[in-house]
Amino acid sequence: MTTDMYASGARSRQRQMLNKVPEVTLYFWVIKVLCTTVGETAADLLNDNLGMGLTNTSYLMGALLVVSLVFQFRARAYVPGVYWLSVVLISVVGTLISDNLTDNLAVPLETTTAVFGVALAGTFIVWYASERTLSIHSILSTRREAFYWLAILFTFALGTAAGDLAAEKLNLGYWLSAVVFAALIAAVAVAHRTLDFDAVWSFWIAYVLTRPLGASLGDYLSQPLADGGLGLGTVGTSVLFLLVILGLVVFLTRTRRDVTQEAAVSPQEG
């Protein structure tokens, strides 16, 4: 009886942890790209338009991210508002980490791109060695969730550096950079569907590539016409995308369309 009760309790805790990770649907990718765009424009807004500077902006957003992640880790179920707030904030922080290295410490974009790539690869190696999986559908413990969020932080930092490298150092421009990264994401999707490319690696490669895609779109919309943008400004772009994110999160909260099938089973049903 004791063993059965323990096993039942373990299954219940696993279901509760699964609740904290959304299903990978079209909504997921749309919100993800919007979050990456906000990460780029919001960082520029706080740093440049409001005159906070990179250091103060980094302290503020870092503190907000810590608070958000505390709520995320303490939650006993997937809460769209908390989860996507954490993604927005980690997007901003990832951008700021890359910008601090490039602007304040004068580290070349080639170097930051390589360093964040190695850091992400290292996270995956340690994660897999510890848990024997990198699937986001098996976040069954606090340790796995910690690996998950650390990997996401590095994907945002890597994406920022890679996006800036493509748009500025390689002179592709914001719009062409967005097209290139969108094409790469499409190639990954085609490889997954037609060539049976591994689903887990397809997800993480696409996740990394959506960061420079969103950053390129954000820069294209917000930067002045003279710099190759549409001149909408960081304020207008940030507010617009945040409103769209909010609308989608409210929709998902009400409809629960991004809740995994496993997560939809309550602990009492186990």
C-alpha cells in the first residue's frame, strides 16, 4: 500500500510539472516571436529612450526576471501569464547580456556569438548527461525546469548576438536578416516533417533561430528610415507587440488550447 501510494504521488507530481510547460502549437511560436521582438525593442526603449543606460536597465530587468521565475518555479501548474511573462523578461535580459558584452566591454559580435553557442551546447550536454533527455515534454522535476530556463536564457543571448552579427557586421540589413532566419526556420520544419529530423533538435534549433528573427523584425519596425527601418519607434513597437501578447495569453488562459494532453489530467485522476 505504501509503495502504491508513493508511486501514485510521484505520477501526480509529474503531471503537475508537465502543466508548467505549454504545448508547442502555432500559438506558442507566434507568442515566442513576439516576445523576442519585445526583448529587442524594450531593451532599446529602457536603455536609450528613457536614459537608464545598459547597467541600470540590466539590474532592473534582472531583478524582475528573478521575481518572475520565483513565481514560475513555485507554481504547481502551467499558468500562461506567469510563463510568458518569464519568457518576455528573459528575452530582455538575454538581449541586455549580449549588449553589455558588445557595447560596454567591446567584445566582438563574432566572439559573443561563439561564446553563447558554446554555453548553450554545454547546457545541453550537462542536461542530457543528467536527465538523458532534452525534451520539453518531460520537464518532470525542478532540476529539469532549471535546465530548461537556463537553455532559454542562452538561446536569447545567442540569438541576439547572431542577429546583430548578421544585420550589422555582415551588412544584410534588418529586413533581409529576417527573411534569412525565417527561411532557416522553414528549412528545419521541412527537414523534421519530410526527413524525420529529430523532433527535439528541431525544436531547439527553431527556438534559437526565432530570436534573431524577432530581433530583426523589431529593429526593422522600430529603427529610423535612414537606418533601414520603418521608423515606428521602440515605444510604439513595444506597446503594440505587448498588447498582442497579452491578448493571446488571455485567449489561451480562457481556452487552455496550449495545455498538453498529459497535463490536462488532474492529480486526483491518477
